[in-house]
Amino acid sequence: MNMNPKAAQNYLRTKVMTATPEQLQLMLFDGAIRFGEQARIALQNKHYDQSYKLLTSAQKIVTELKNSLKPDVAPDLCKKLTAIYNYTYRKLIDANLRHTIESLDEAMRMLKYQRETWVMLMGQLGKEKAGRAAQSIDIPEPDPRMENSFSVQG
């Protein structure tokens, strides 16, 4: 079943507007990977105008990923991620200029690895948030009157 373009646009807008920062980051990875996979097909078919647009979109997303880093929070990690994003960006440019699928494949490997790492981190953060939330719930002690009111008969 295909959604009409207006409905699809509204759905995407709602999805983005209600997403957590972690989910937005995942959407960026997904978008870059999707553009890269489409660009690979375009390159294979020698549709260079199409591959140019798709690779440029992937490059913009990688730039956004790099610009979203917060070096004041984790300087060493951000330095490493900046290097990864710069490398990925250069590979996308190489694929775009030289029409090389090998460069695109290398960029895609990096993006997919980063995405997998992000998903694992989100899972770990989710567990930690759930644990903190569970510890902060103020559950009153049972009232003896409550216990007396329950009867289990077989």
C-alpha cells in the first residue's frame, strides 16, 4: 500500500518532531545509509546525475552528524568521531567525483558500523534510564489492612 506524498510528508514531519535526540541521530544514520544504497544502484547503472544528488544528500547528513558532536561533553570521543566522519565524507566525495563504488562501499561500511554502535548505545542508555526510573518510584509500604482484605481460595 502506497501513501500519497502529502500523507507521507506529514507522517515524516510528525515522526521527526516527536523523536528524542537519540532517535533523531538514528534517523540521520538511516537517511545517509539509504541515500548511499540508492546512489550505489545509480552508479552501477551509470546514472551519474542521480548518484550525484544522492551522494550529496549523504554528504550533508555526514556533515550534520559531525556538527552535532559536543566536544565540551566528551572531547576525546568527539575527536575520534570527527576523524571517522571526515574519512566517511572524503570517501563519499571520492565516490561522487570518480564514480567509484569501492569508495562508496567503504563509506557505507563506516556508516553502518556507526549506526550499529549507536543502536547498542541507545539500548544501554535505555536500560540505565529504566533502572534509574524504577529506583526513583516512590512505592509506599504495604498497609496491613490491604493484606487482610485479600483472600485466595482454591
